[in-house]
Amino acid sequence: MVLRMPIPKEASFPVTYRAAQVNAILDAVARCRSIAVYGLAGMGKSNIFRFLASHPKVKEHYLPQTAATFQFVTVDCNLSDADTEDGLLRELDFQLARAGLAPERAFSQNIAPRQAIRLRLEAMHADKNLVILLDPLDRAFAQFSQSFWAYLRALRDIQGNVIYVFGARRPPPPLCELQELFVEACWVTPLTRPDAQGSLARDARRLNVTFTNRDINLLMELSGNHPGLLKNCAELVGRGAVTLHQPSELLARELLAYETIQAVCRDLWADLKAEWKILQGLALGVPPNAADAKILEFLRRAGVLGKTQAGYELFSPLLRAYIISDLPRVIRVHVRASEPVTLESWQGTHTLRLGESALQLLRVLAQAPEEIHPRARLARTLALGDPHYSDEAVMAHIKRLRKSLNAALRPLLIDDRFDAILAARKQGYRLQLQAAHAWRVEYEISA
């Protein structure tokens, strides 16, 4: 008996949905090659898996000559029962039964799932190909043993007619012998314009609203056609929570005030933790280093970066605004009794070497950074009590210290006009703690 499966929404999508990715996957399947499908949070990878498993015409469209020889079985690894090796295999066994691969001997309560699956596959006709879609596998990649992946490879070798389509957010570590099967990979990136328009049309019907051409273009621009961002932006606009009457930069900030948008950005940002520093720099307009070429290529393949004549740019103004809002906008300057001075920021830790006089001058200023320090006090610090130490000499030392601090702080603050030391007319000097765009500098003194 074949059990009826619930029909997902993707079954009613146009057969040309996500044509580039679906074609890449089914081209590998047609050649009986397993393939890995990667897509960062919210990019729509799982939608593609459900589309492949449920759409009534997808096989005939992409595999017109051989559609009848392929049978698709999908396992949703998000199910609570699939978070262990045995649990995932039991779910696979259940889905194989649903698909009709259910010889009676495989239903014994005492039989282990590994043996049950093997029995089902041994009963398959050799001229049939079983396509097993497993998604998402990120937790399994991190937790399951090498013997689990070796078992999946052994299933493939029973008759050579098992094809795996693995889904994950990022490439996994080596998977024992199974790794040899995955010489091909497909990245799920933001929607093409036709797919984005189709998504917005479905949202408009669901929300019972009409999006103007201007609305559609703005929603696609702000979201960068990221499916999760596009859908949630459309809902906020469709329900009247946000109106699209402001410039894109202001709209991005307004949309980020909503938890639904923050949640999508937060999940995507968490997937990119290894690339935070480069992405933070790009969000702030800092060009990447040539040494980062491999990371930049990964981000381009993952759909996070686009390549323009001016260089790389983030695919979505919303993600850029989120990255900037998430930055710790503080530079901590640690001033010790001896060199070097260290500066801690989003870019890491940097050192600043100062001469003895400049270091002593900075220590005095940093003891009370918001206070104006009279020239006489600074002169006593520099001259060790010499009453004849001139104002001109103090000004010369201040000028050199200001130049050193500005050279170190301006690139970190992304502010070419920042002045680290301010002069108060006829009074003295103090440190500048506030910079453009709500950045600030904090000074700490230690022995």
C-alpha cells in the first residue's frame, strides 16, 4: 500500500521555478551522479528540495526521456526523530515504505533500520534509480559518525542505482568513502528576477493586495531577492506596516525595526560567522585585501556578494544595514606605562608605537579623556617640572601625538576627518571620544 503524502505549496509552483539550480541537480541525477546542494539561511534550498519531491511535472520537464526510471524519496532532517543516526534512518525507512519500496520482511518490529533499508533496496529492480533527498544535513554533518556515512556509501554500492542529493547550508567536512560520490555541487543563491516576481505575485494573492511596479522593484532591491527577506518585506508592506515612500537606505532601517526582518538577517549572519570581518569591512566601504580572494570567491558563489566594476558589493541593502547595526561601534585604546599602545576594534587588535614623551602625554590626557587639560599641566608632564617649558613645545608634542592617533584611528572609524585631540581656545586640549555615525573611542590606562 502506498501512503498518501501531504502536498507542499511547491507542488503548484511553475515548472520553471529555480530553473538554473533544478537543472543542475537533475542533470547530475540524469547521469546517476550524487550532488550536494548548498544554500545559506533563507536562500530557499529547502523549497527546491520540496519542489523536486512534489512537483508533478518536474521529472518529465527536465528528464523527458528517462523520467519513468527515477523515483524520488525525500527525508526532512528537521524532524525531531531525525536528529540521531537511527532516527534519520528510521525516517528514511518510513519514506521508502511510503514510496512503495516495502517488502513484507522489512516490517518486522525487531529489525534494525539499517537492515530494513538494505532489504528494501535489494528488492528494487536494477533498471530503476532511487533518488534520496536528505535536507538539511548540517547537524548530521557535525554529529554523526563516519560509520553512518560509510553505510550510506554501502547502500549506493548494492546495485549502483541509488543517487543522493544532500542539502546543507555550507560544505561539510570529509565524509569518509561517501565523499567520492560528491564531485559536483550546486549553490542556491538569491532568486532570479522572474522567480522573485512569481514569489511576490503569490504573496499578493495571499495578502489580497496589489503591488505596483515601483513596489515590486523596491522590494526586490531591498531584499536582494533573498527569498526570506523578500517574503517578510512583502508581508510588512502588504499589511500596511511599512510604506515604500522613502529612499532605500531609510527604508532598510525602518524594515530592520521589525523582528521578522531581524530574525532572517540574524540567521543569515550566523551562517557567515567565519567571514564576518570581511563582510563588516565591505558594509563600511573598506575594500578587501588580495589575500582574501578565496573567501571572496566563496561569498560570491554563495550569493552574498556581487561583482561590479568598482569591486565587490553586498547583495542586499537590508543585510548591509543589519551588519552595520550589529557592529560594536567602539574603539578601545589601551594605554600602558610602556609601549605599545593597543587598539581593539571590529577589525581585531592593532598596535601603535609612540615615543616616550608622546606616551606620557597620552597617559595624562587619557586619565580624564573628557576633561580639558591646561597647557601648563601638560608642560609639567613633558618637562618634569621645568617651569620654562614653552607653550610652543607643548603644541609641537600635541601635533605629533594627534598625527599618530589620527593615522591609527581614522581607518578603524572609517572617518577621514576624525581628529583625535581637540584644542579648546586659550584653555588646553582634550581627547575626542565621539566620531561620525555614532562611533566612539574609549581609553583605558593600565600599569
